[in-house]
Amino acid sequence: MTDLTRGLPQYLADKHQLADGESFTFTCHPGVPCFNNCCADVNIVLTPLDVLQLARHTGLHTQVFLDTYTSNPITKDLQLPMVMLKMLDDDKKRCPFVGEQGCTVYRNRPWACRMYPLGMALPPARAGVEPEPIFFVFEDDHCKGRHQDEAVDWTAAKWRADQHLVERDEIEIGFRDLVSHPWFIGGRQLDPKRMHMLYTACYNLDTFREFVFESTFLERFELDEDLIEDIKTNDIALLKFAFLWLRFALFKEPTVKVREGAAERSVQ
Ligand code: SF4
Ligand code: SF4
């Protein structure tokens, strides 16, 4: 197995890296002795689709959802905005969505909750190389899922299919293209204005929709009528368009067409 672990985030550095096709044993259901133990005091990074689905689940505008349920840790070497699910301020630091019977947003639970006990990392961007994800198994003591008699063998591929991660990742493939973009090679960082642009378009989709339809955006960019109708009413279509537009706005790729004579301006 190639050693791809150099440069990994700290939380994955000492985890067991799965070889291609290697299996792991696991089960999780309300009968396990640790049921709900993992839904407290945990770092959950939200993806753009997580934020969108949880905002829709809670019936909140994406801005209100972000303000209420998320935090944005800042570190000096941060290359991209990070959106974390904020735990409650109680003695156990429980997830705001955990209930007696388990996850109350199960249908829309975040990517990281679906992945557990797997972790995933993308190797650093390299020009001309499509990054292949690598998978890890968390073997946390508090999680008894791998020691149950009824636990079954999974490969990363089988687990991801079972948790509907494959179709979710297809929706977010444009996000993966952004975060692993060759522009970031060598540790380059976006300036605060571009960071904000990326944050808004990826995570605050209702505000991005307002920007598209209530500013001069459509006078400045030439979009097909069908696409305009689609992004007006379909969240997933808008999210995919946001990923595409960001490649133009951040990296000057010709992913959207500027109208002739239109001045190039950016989301504020
Ligand atoms: S979102 Fe659901 S599965 Fe994820 S930590 Fe919260 S309660 Fe648990
Ligand atoms: S700790 Fe592990 S087995 Fe227990 S509820 Fe959480 S994921 Fe399931």
C-alpha cells in the first residue's frame, strides 16, 4: 500500500489505513450498549450538502441555520472555510440533534455521521492528478460496534453504498474539485474576500440564490434559460452551479460565460 499518510490531518494520522478492498467489522443499532454515546462532544465538519439538508430539515434559512448551529474555527494555515456542527452547551456537550431514540435528523444526517467508523482524506493537490480518496477506520474505545456478535464485514465501498454516501459525493463532486484545486498547491491561501465568497456560495445557499436573482448577476453572466429555471427552484442544481461559478470567480476558469461588455464583479 502506498504511504499517503504524510500531510494528513492530525485526527487521521494514527488511524488504521484501509488497503484497497480490505474489510472491517461493524454494526450500529439502538441495541448496542454504547447507543448515542458518540453523539456528544464530537467534531463534525459539515459539507455544503450537509448544511443545505439540515437547513431544509429544520425549516431555517441557511444563514439562520449557520448562525444557530455552526461555528467556524480559524487557524493561521486554514486554506478553506471550515463549518463545524456546534455541540450544545450542556455537561455532556451533546449534539443538538440527538434524542432518546437516536438521531432526530437521521434522514439528513451529516456526511461525517454516515461515514463513521470510517474517515476519509484526499491527498494534497498535484497538477494533472485526480486525487484518489484514502480511507481509515476509527477504532475508538467508546464505540462497541465492532465487538457485537451480529457485526458484519464491510469494505469501504460497501459501507459508503449502504450509507448513501456515493450519491451524495456525486452531488458534491464539484466541491471536491474546488477544495483539491491545483491553485492550492504549495499551501496558497485565499484572501478574506474570496474566503467569504466561497463560504457564501457553498454553505449559505439561500443567500447565494438571493445574490443570483436579486443583483445584477444575470446581467453579467450568460446562463441558459433552462439553467436559470432550474437554479431558481432546485437546491441541488443551485449548489452544483455554485461550485462551477466559484471556479470562475476564484481561479478564473471559463466555467461560466461573461456577457459581452459586462464588468466582472464578485459576491460580497
Ligand atoms: S447529527 Fe445525528 S448522528 Fe450526527 S452527531 Fe448529531 S445526533 Fe448523532
Ligand atoms: S458508539 Fe459506535 S456503535 Fe455506539 S452508537 Fe455510536 S457509532 Fe453506533
